[in-house]
Amino acid sequence: MSRPDAAQEVALPICTSCRTPIILVEKGTKFLCPKCGVIVIWRCARCRKTGTNYRCPNCGFEGP
């Protein structure tokens, strides 16, 4: 059985606000939705810095 290469092993998280991949060295963050606590919200450094809104796909909660 062959081993997949590194690009196939790592799935980068996607920013909930801008939908761009968050690279591992970036100062992104993740947290559970403050309202429903079900969905993990990912935020890239740029969206955190600019206060770009995000929306929970489960309950519709919107936050800065």
C-alpha cells in the first residue's frame, strides 16, 4: 500500500468569513459557535484583524 504525499494528508481549515484556506503558520483561530456550540468557526488573521463578520451555518448566528 503506498503512502499519500503530504499535500493529500493535510486538509487546511477554511476561514468561515472569507472562505480562504488558513495556512498553519498564520495566526488564525478556531472556536465553537457562541450560540449553538455545534459548529467550529475558523477565522483567518486578516478577518480577525479587520473584524469581518462570520455566520454560523448551523444556527445563523452572526458575529464580528
